[in-house]
Amino acid sequence: MAWHPEPLTAPASAAVPVHSQEVLTPGLLGLIGAGAGLSVATLYYNQPLLGLLAESLGAGSQAIGWMPTLTQCGYALGLLFLAPLGDRYDRKRVILAKGAVLIAALLLVASAGSLAQLLAGSLLVGLAATLAQDFVPAAAALAPERTRGQMVGYVMTGLLLGILLSRVVSGVVGARFGWRWTFGGAALSVAGILAAAWRRLPAFRPTTSLAYGDLLLTLAALLRRHPALRRAALAQGLLAVGFSGFWSTLAVYLHGAPFHLGSAAAGAYGLAGAAGALLAPLAGRLADRRGPAWVAGAGAVLTLAAFLPMLAFPWMAPQTRLWVLGVSAVGFDLGVQSTLIAHQTLVYGLEPEARSRLNAVLYVGMFLGMAAGSALASALFQRAGWQGVAGLAVGASVLSLVARRRS
């Protein structure tokens, strides 16, 4: 297939909704934030349930660890091959189509009778959950330029609360009603947000007329053209290694000796992380005022500082470790999410007409890091215990700081 490059510049009107009088009202902003949160939450419902799922399906800890790994791999693949469609087609129609597939995938997981069906459904959930990354560029397109960072920060608060509170909801529902109810309820929540989006979300003009194959080729061109995009994707991906490694092994760690805690306890740690996510709009305002590079650097330093105390667990009493886990979760969640908002603010300003593709590149880097973190942490936990997970998180955070300066 011959590629005939199309200029990535476009008239200003191409980046706005079809109904140009549409403004980002508080109600519409709330809908977009809820849509991002409820859809991305489907990636994380499995994490507090891994102990229950392993017992239910007779799987070992490393085998069941493939569930979050495949979910995140699916998300990375979906970002690469599906997220750019938001630039080529009406983003509202893309959201509705992906949402329908996500509902079907969640029902497939909820009805799983074997590990193979569970893993296949998890991969499909990851692919379709990329609809969260269609909501975020929609907010960026609707927001005035002077407050874009702040508006993206508000939507990211919804998305991040979806990530973090999903663990709380999943842990409680799983402990009380069983893991199948968790995924069935998730399907209902996505159906509800789709109904609201169909009624309230405006239509968006495509910002490019490139054929699908040519559209994908522009991803590599964007990477070559923008060193800032390369730095952001690599640095965010490395931070995601530790983030994902922590959350994908926490339930198994707490399930065993000396804690013997259930899924509800593992999910409750999501509340600690949610405290950090509530400060996400502050990161957006700081990015507007001090620049996204400053916020990204500060977030990476905070993430490293939050992971470091976990290296001392062998010398701590079990009760002390539980408290340190909670404090660390607040710190590294705030650090990772602040860095992500800063990186999004940065890349959205590179080429406004390519926001979906720029967002796709950033999130592919992040979720490749997530998938690697889940796989590596599961293997390290089985061989070296929690010290292996803590070492992975600290090492990846250090590399992220180096990557910001060298890539």
C-alpha cells in the first residue's frame, strides 16, 4: 500500500465539534469524566480478585497473573490500532461502538468457566476499554486553550478515580457476592454511560481524511518528529512498571502469610490511592502555570520516594508494613497520575489535529509498561517475594528519571 503523507496541519475548525456552539459545561464535563472512569475501571476490577479467581479456577499465582497482563496488553494494542480512529471518524460514534464491544467482553469474563475463557475475555476487555482514551481527547477538543490543562485534569480525575476506586468496589463485591457479579455489574455501568453519551455527547468532525493504514503510519512519523513525545512515552511507561507491579501483586501478597486478608482488604487500598487522584486537577493547573515538564519531573521524584520505604519491609512488623503500603499508595499514585496529566498536557499541544494519535502513542508506552510490570512482578513475587516487587518499582522509577533527560 503506497503512503501519500497528508500534512498534519488542519484548519482550526477541524478540531472542534460539529456543533461549534457546544461548550464544555459542568454537566458535559462530568459525563466525559464519568465515561473515562467507568470504562478504564474495567481494566482493574480483576486485581483485588486474583486470589479468589485462582481458587475458583484452580490456577496458580503465576498463571492467574496473566489476567492483568493480557488485559493491559490488549489495552496497548487497542490504543495502537483503535485509538487513532478518533481522528479519522466522529469520536462519538467510535465511543458508542467500542462501548458495545466492551459490554460483550465483560459478560464473557463474567461467564468464564475456564482459565482460557477468562484470559481471552480479559484480552478483549483491554482492547475495548480504550474507549476511555476517546473521552479524554473529546474534553481537550471542547475546552478553551487557556484552560485545557485544567479541563484535562478534571477528566483525568474521573479516569483516575475509576482506576483506583474500581479496586475498592471489586474487592467488596467480590467478597460479598462473588467475582462474577463484579464483571456483570461492570457491564451494566458501561451500558448506562453509553446511554448518556448517546444523548449528550456532541458529534465531532474528523480531523484527517487519511485511510486507516496511512493513519497508523503517521504514528511513527509523530514519534520521529517530536522528541518530547518520545521522552513522555518512555518515562511514563517506566513509571507504569512499578505502578502495575504493585497493584497486580498486592492482593496475592495480602492473601498469604502473615496477613491472610481477603479481596475486600486488598481493594480498600484503592481508597488510599484515590486520595492522591483527587489532587489531579492541581497537577493540571500547575502544568498550565509552571509548564508540564516541571510537573512531570516532580511527579517522577515523588513516585520514587513513595516506593523506597517498601525496600525495608524485612525489618518491619507486619502491622507496620500495612500502614506503609497505604502511605506509599497515596504517594506513588499521586506521582504517577500527576506525571501523566503533565505529559498529556504537553503532547496535546504538539499538533492539535492529531490529538487522538498523540494520546495513543503516549498510552501505548504507558500500557506496555503496565503489562511488563504485571508480568515481571508476578514472576519476581513467586521467586523473591514482596522484596522483588519493591525492587522492580524502585528500579523502574530511577530509570524513568534518567529517561526524561536522555531520550
